[in-house]
Amino acid sequence: MQTKLNQYMYILSYIFALLNALVSSPRLGFILCILLSFGIFMQGCSRSSNLDWNNEEGYRWAEISPGYFGSTGFQTLSSSKTGIEFNNRITREEID
């Protein structure tokens, strides 16, 4: 939780610097806007990728946590949107 708070504070400091520059000089504000965009982009790319991988026979998996805003980024799509009209149901016994 503390890490997220630090990241949000980091982004807020950029935003306040941008607002201050926009008031004083439009050209400086534009340059800072570009730098702010780059900084936010790099902040998102700098997340740790050190995952605890579990090796299984023929595959591996790692537990992950949801993104910054608590969602995984996936959503359920209906078959009318995807055009896929079948279900693949497998029991745990069939897998093992």
C-alpha cells in the first residue's frame, strides 16, 4: 500500500509542476507536459517483474496481484460480441 501511495505522490508532484508551468509560460508548460507523459509512462513500465514462478509438468505459473486500480484488465465478453459460441468445460479430474 505504501508503494502505491509513493507512486501517486510522485505523479501528483509532476502534475503540480505542470500546472505551475502552464500559468507562467505556455512553452514551458508544453515541454513539461511532454516530460510528464514520459514520466508516467516510465513509472508504469518500472514495476517489478520478479515473480515467484511455480514449475509444473509442462507449464509454469505465478501468482500476480491486480493492477494499480484493483482490476486485472480483463472483462467477460458475450458470444454475440466475440462470435465464439462454444464452451470448453473440463473437470479437475480430467486435468490430473
